[in-house]
Amino acid sequence: MTVALVLKAPRELGFEETPDAPPGADEVRIATLFSGISAGTELTQYRGTSPFMARRWDEERRLFVDGEAPSWPYPVRNLGYEEVGEIVETGTAVADLRPGMRVYGTWNHRTHHVASAEYARDRLMPDDADPRIGIFSHIGAVALNGVHDARLRIGDTVAVFGLGVPGQIVAQAARASGARVIGIDPDAGRRATALSLGMHDALDPKAGSVAETIKAMTGGRGADACIEVSGAPPALAEAIRAVAYSSRVVAMGFFQGEVSGLRLGEEFHHNRVELICSQISGTAPEAMHRWSKPRLWRTAIELQHRGVLDLLPLITHTAPFEEAPDLFARLDAGEPGLLQATIEFPR
């Protein structure tokens, strides 16, 4: 029996059981070991604020349209995109995969998943890796994509606005790219974590003008790039103020509803600021002939395995699968000290 976490209504989670079918000849059954909870996209589903919950996304025209059934009606069964598991059964035609091999990927918060052998083959974990690094394959790819979109050059100064899990990964990846990294977050614990993991400087936005401080730190120039990862409008507004003339601001945050507080007739206009969106449905255009989503996923695993990215310290809370609803509620409430919330499944 497979048990899955289901969103029945805003902030109402439950469990749903489905009978297990044997894997097909060219399929494998995966038992989930760990699943990470996204404090961004998943919480917009949990709260019911995602545009997919109220409008239909027309894939062909790439437009949200009104007056039709939403793309994600209740009950929502696609919660979860940060999974790692272990192959427990293989189909009769699968010769190169065996039980015990570990696989990362996206199959939602559920105890088991049946996947094609090709899917599993492309997502095998290194044999000696801590399986928990697998939960960072997708969110790590999101962060790497944002760094690519920032077009960093070695020696650049980059300001990262928001030091939640994706912001922490962005900060580490930017540092590994040779940049001086300034992180901005009102939470002292998040700033301390980022500094302990190699970030160069940290600023508290409550202590004064971040833009003016960054200008002072850079001899009046401003940051070579700003990456906004929080989805908070004030952070995006300050990122636009803090970036250097004719430079780039990358908006990675998943903003909900209208974005207020952007004074587009001021620094944005007079400094010729380039504002772009970074989103994992597409890779950096100038590199998309080389960088695909599967390559980003794989790279997020490999960089951890090689020690370039150190993401396990971001896991601050782990709970058994049956306590997943409580873990969501704690994330939703903004529990202090909670970064990466992780679900552990029974073995």
C-alpha cells in the first residue's frame, strides 16, 4: 500500500492510500527515504495563494486565464518535489538496476513511487553519499539556475536578498563562482548560518538602508549583481537600489499577488537596471544548448558530493511521515530557527 500526503483544502492536509501495482517490465519501485518541504512553492499551495489554485495556466499560450477550472483544484496531490528513495523492486526487463540503489527526483510526499528504469538510471545517487543530499536536487537546481542567470564573473560582488534554503544555496554557489557574497536577511540565525558556511558579509535590513551600505562597501559602485530569493517586495525594491549602474537584478522569489513598493521611476529608471526572472521551467537562454534541467539536477548532487556545496547543515527539522501536517503548520507559522524541514519515511 502506498500512502501519499494530500492537500484537501487550504491548510488542511490528510493521507490517502492507494493499492500497489507490480512494476512493469521496464519499471522500478522506489521506497521513499526522505522528502524535503519547500518553504516557497509548497507553502503557496498549502496556503492557497498560488495562482494555479485560482486560475488555469494555459500551457500553449503561456497565460493564466480566468473563468475556467484552476490548474490545481482540490484535493491537491502534487505536493512535494524534493525526494530521495531506494529501489526495492525491479521489473523483469531491468538488468542493470538492483534493490538497494538510491535515486533522487520528484514524486511528491508519498511512501512509494513506480518509475521507469530510464528515470531511475538518470538519477542514481553516488553509492557512498548521504541519501539526504538527494532532497536538494531540485531546489539546488533552482539556485544554480539563478546564479547562472546572474552571469557572475570571478571577483564580482553579489548581494543575495533572503537567506532561506534557496538563498543559502545561492550564496554558496555564488561564493564557489569566485564572487564576494553579501547576504541580507532580517533573521540573525539565518545570517549566522550563511556566514558559518562561507558567506563573506551579512546585513540586517532592519538596521538601515541596505543599498546605501552596499554602495559604501563597494566604493560607491554598488553590487555587480543582486539576486532576490525571498519573494518579499521590499527586498526586490532594495535590490534594485543596491545594484550598480546598468547591472542585473535576478528575481527568483515567487511573489504572491500584486507587488507594491517598486518605485520604477527612481533607481530602476535612472540606473538602467536590468530586471529578469529566474525560474526552473527554463534555463539561462544563452546556455540552454548546454545546460538542461537534468544537468542542473545532477550538478546539484555532484557539487554536494564533492564538498563544493555543504547543504546538510540547512536541515534543521526532521519529522516522521505521520507528523508531516504538523511540520507544514510550523513552517507556515514561521517557526524561528526552521530552515529545511525534512520528512523521514518508515523503512
